[in-house]
Amino acid sequence: MNICGCLVHAAPGTVTETRARLEAMPGAEVHAESEDGRLVVVVEDMDDRKASDTIMEMHQIPGVLSVTLNYHHFEDLSQRDTARGPQAGELS
């Protein structure tokens, strides 16, 4: 699991189009928007695409002034499941 929280700053007059383009990106979800063009976006890895690739693509959206990574969480779920061992009611 790879989750990134980003702040995207859009130029005045481009916020609506920028938000639509961000929401159309697989693995990206806009959670908040301010009056001055800042958007809070969460980006996750997809089966066929890394979050870092999506973030880099955000920089290419017309009207985007900046993309700042504010939060990052990575967890290797396959190792966590293996490390936990059998639980009550499970066969080992």
C-alpha cells in the first residue's frame, strides 16, 4: 500500500478544469478545494501505475502551478500478512 497526500496549487481561473483533470486520473482523489486554488489530493498506487508516476503527471496539467508532497505512507502488505502468522481459527 502506497498512499501520498499532495497539495496542488492551480492558477486563478483554472481550478475547475484542473480539478476535473485530477479527478480523472486513476488513483487520484480530490478531497478539498480552497477559494485561492489549492486542492488537497490523495494519490495511491494502482495495479499498473505507481503513485509517483501520477504525481509527476500532475505537474503537466495546464494551470498547475505546483504539486507538493505533504504526506507519504508505504506498507508492504504481503510481508505484514506473512509476519503475523496464523490467527485463531486459521489453519497453519
